[in-house]
Amino acid sequence: MKGMGFGNSPMKQKPVPLSESEKKSGTRITGGSKQEAINDLEDRIGFLRDDLQGGGTGKVNAMTIGKQLTKLQAQLKKLRAK
């Protein structure tokens, strides 16, 4: 049973970096407890969805934001599973 890897271990997981539109709007994960991290990820996902629907300022690249949303949703799913 040697070498049975089941994906990313919690020690190897890195937070999803901010996208360019998130850097401009000043959003970031503050850290702390598990619930705070979940709330922060949900906020980031909500802000990106607003940007896609035209709620943000400036031009947005739908493909880039879509990729960022996918990464954030995967990270949120992993956090909720713990």
C-alpha cells in the first residue's frame, strides 16, 4: 500500500491567488478560522459573479474570471468537506 496519494494534502494546498480584477477592487482572504475562510471565499465568488454580470467597474475578461471562479469553488468545496 506504499505510495497511496489521494490528491492534495492540506499541507500542500496553497490559497488561490487574487485575480487582476480582485486586486483592483481590494478583496482578499483574511484567514483565521475555517468559517472565516469559507465566508471570504463565498464573498470572492460573489464579487466575481457581479463583475461578470456587469456590476464591476472597467473591462473584465470573462474567460479569466471564469477560471478564477472554478478555482475558488474547488477550494471552497475542499474547505467545506473538512
